[in-house]
Amino acid sequence: MVSACATDEEPSAGGAVIKVDCGAATPVRTITAPGNRFAPDVATVAPGDVVRFEMPGAHNAVSDDGLFEVDFGATACLRFDQPGTYGFLCEPHRFRGSIVVQ
């Protein structure tokens, strides 16, 4: 699992999702949570692209498969290396989003 509090590159199981330093990475997408939804709720990226998650204090982003978790009020940059669909949700509010890597 990738935690938003980590500072170095940390691969998930199988190396599909890697937490990277937001200062060194160039995100291709930013996921936020205005109100009770993710914006965008679906983001399509290429393998190796970085997605920046900016969660406000009331929301988090937890992947369906346990590969990453972005804490309440945290910002994290994640590199998605393997093709596939990575679903995630805000635990307390149950709204969903996904990253499609193709």
C-alpha cells in the first residue's frame, strides 16, 4: 500500500503504483474532491504517468485493491506503471473514482 505520508519512492505490490515526490514529478492529472465527488471521477493516463491527488480534510482516496491510500487533507503523487483500471473511493462518503491506464 502507498501512504501519503511516505517521502521516498515506494512501490506497491507488483510495482503497479509508485508514490513519487510531488516536487520532482510532473503530474498529467490532478484528482480533487470538491463536495461529495472526485473531480474528475475517471482519469485516463498512459503507463508511467503521474496523478496528483489533492484531498481536502473531509475526504480520502483508498484504492479498491489496497495499492494506495491518500489520507484526509493530504496531497500525494502516484505513478501508475501497469495498464489496467484502478478504482478508489472516499471511505466515509462512499463516492468512487478510477484511474484507467492504457
